[in-house]
Amino acid sequence: MNKLRAILTTLAVAVGLLILAPTAPAQAAATVAGSSVCSGSLVDYQQMGTYHKLEVYWNSSTKKNCAVLLTSYGTKHEMTVSVQRCTETSPSAYCTPDSGSGAFSQDTGKYGEYAGPVTVTAGSKCIRVFAYATIGSQSWGADSGSMRGGKQAAFC
């Protein structure tokens, strides 16, 4: 009987500790580093409302920029992310689209975790990134101009 009482007491204490122990918050996809889908170093990001985050990466070894739009909303919804190589080689209020091969990449669809990754080889040229998400009648957007103080041609 004493053995059973000791086991029940130990079990009751363990259950009590589990109930009272603080739980770690769930990791939201919009706060997960996009490095899991983009290679290189994070150069900038912009939070888009509560559920979305646009991240921009630079990989110095491949000379590529990568953009990804992350979401923590939990269900699939319309998302778009794009990256455009510009002809500018220093930050500018406008991006003159480069018409060369591989100068534009876009991913659009219904996604539950992220849109992208989209990449362009930029070298020393600037890029423009753009992201858009819609949930029901609400929409959010961001581009390099809102990330870099009005400079659409950025990340040079």
C-alpha cells in the first residue's frame, strides 16, 4: 500500500508540474528565418501585418539575390513574391527593369508556409523585390521601396 501511495504521489506531482510548467510558444512561420529556403545572408526584411514577412537574401558566392514571403496564418491563401534585376548599380527611387536573361523571377499561388524562393543573379546591379498577400478581403504588400526608404532599386 505504501508503494502504491508513493507511486500515485509521484505521478500526481509530475502531472502537476506538467500543468503548471510554462509552454514554449509555437514557432510562427513568419518569424522563421527564410534561410531554410534561401541561401546566403539576410540583408533585409519587412513585416507585413501580423502574418507575413518578406525576406531578402544575398549570396556572395553565387552573386544571387533571393526573396521569400513567409506566413504564419495557418491555411493556404494567395501570396506573390517577385524579384526584378534593375539596370541601376546604385540605389535609386526607380528601378529600370533589366531585360537580360534571368532578370525576373516570380512565384504566385495559394500557400500555407511561404511563397518563393525567387532568385536573380544581380552581380553589382540593384534589384527590386515585391510581395503581396491576400486573406479574404484583407491584403498586405511590401516592396524594396518600403524597405529601403523609397529606393525601389535597392540591395546593390
